[in-house]
Amino acid sequence: MIVIMNHRATPEQIQTVINHVESLGYRVHRSDGTERTILGIIGDERPLDTENLEAFEGVERVVRVLHPFKLASREFHPENSVVRVNGIEIGGDQLVLMAGPCSVESREQLFETAAAVKEAGAHILRGGAFKPRTSPYAFQGLGLKGLELLREAREKFHLPIVTEVLAPQDVSLVAQYADILQIGARNMQNFALLRAVGEVQKPVLLKRGMMATIEEWLMAAEYILAQGNSRVILCERGIRTFETATRNTFDINAIPLIKQLSHLPVIADPSHGTGRWDLVIPVSRAAIAAGADGLIIEVHPHPEQALSDGAQSLRPDRFASLVEETRRLAEVLGRRL
């Protein structure tokens, strides 16, 4: 349920409504828009009397949200949310490029990649220090050493860092190094982890699960939002289907549909969405045209030597070509890179 306050409602009137709702045992999430304030009521709202709430001074109307996701819905927050990271705006007019290796393998590999993507025009450096792998024998990342290398790269190249966190007990550690905490596809419904990142006031990049519906994806975001962290970025990275020609099936439909249903920014991951470097650029074009707020791209100076996901990684020169194509497309769409 949401309470829409009149655009002339005073701060005292808004606070009176909040105090009343909280006295009944509910939590209230406040969203201040350019025209009016919207109060989202969290809890079992069935016993609430809408007519009683509408009687309060300053209340314009009370609406029961039809979707199970409340805080992530357009009804609660009609305007696009913009997540700011070190001066970079994700969800606004700017298209944001996140790029870097799937895994941090060494200082030399990370720094060579960071220098290349920075020169090409990337805004954020991605790199995995902890890697969830299907095989227990595959490279699992450098762990703490990887985080330290990422921090060193951030300071040298002045690029914010996005990296994955795997477990609730690791959130505080990773948050000391990362500017954006990534929740991977395999952990999209790790509810303890979602709650943990929701309690940390750091931006969260939430990847769609391999077999998750759009509603399940938005409900995962709701777990984070409900903990008080509003800085959530969604990431479409493809879903598992019967098709075997590509690693996953990139769901281009999800991008405009999410934009209709939710105010949260959406980043596209064509690297995981296709699993093939030769498809990354064309699918990136499609994702931007569909309304994505940016891309997250795997880049490696020597993909044939990569310890993970070499087949879907772009060489630096190909990433530079992608940046130029994205720049031209952004101009056509009235956005900027």
C-alpha cells in the first residue's frame, strides 16, 4: 500500500501520517519526488483501513499496490531512480560502461586491463576476487589478495570498483574495498545475503538468476530495498533455456518491461548473456536501444589465457570499438556516454 501526499502537504502533516502508520506496527519508506511525497507501507496491510488514512490532512489518496514487489514498483516511486557512484550517475541520461576481467588473476593482468578500459572510456572497473564456479576444481579467485589488487587499481586509474560478494559474513569485508557490491546470478535468491547487503549503504548490482522470472528478480531487489538500501541496480545477464548455441539466452524483453514495472536502473551483461565474444557488440547495441542504462563487459588482454570466461571476453581493441559504437548510439537516443 502507498499513501500519496498532496503536493501542498506540510512536513508536519507527512510526519503525522508516518507516526500513525508506525504506531500500528508497520514500517514506512518515504520517497520524495519533484511534485509530491509517497509513503510506502511495509507489512501485512490487509487490516489497514484506507478510508481512515485518507482522512488525514495532506493525504491525496491511498493506493493498494497490485504487485508483490512494493518498494521496487513504479507505483511507489514513479520517477527513475538514479544511483550515484563517485560522481557517476547510473539511471539518468548517462550510459555507464563497467568493464574488466571476469577474474582478477594477477597484478599485471588487472592493471593492463584497467589501463586499456580506462583509455577506451569505461567508467567503472569490474573484476572478480571471489568466484562462484560450477566445478569445485575451477579457479575460485584470489580472495582477499584480489580485493587488495582491485583497490590498488582503483587508486591508480581512478575507476570505481564493482566486485562480487558470495556470503553474508563477507559483506563487511568486501564493502571495505568495493564501490558497488555485486550479487551474482547464483545468489539472486540467497535471502540472507540480500538482507546483509541491504544493511550496508553501498550500491548493489543485482544480477538476474539463471532461471528467475522477472517477478522473482524484482522480489529479490525488494529484500535489499526493505532493509533500507535504496541504491539497487538491476542486471540482465541472460537466462537458461533449451538453446545450446549460446551460453544463455539474453532476454532483451526484460529491459523495457523492467522499465515499465520498476524505477530501478538496469545494466545489461551481454558477455554472460551470450558467452561469445563475437556476439557481445551486437547484443550490446540491442540492449542500449531497448533502454538499458549501461553495460557490464568482460575484457581481458589475452582471452586465450584467461582462467575463467575467456570465450566471452573482448580484447581491449574490440572493447574500444564497442565504446565508439555505444557513443554514436547514445547520441541517436538522446543520451550521453
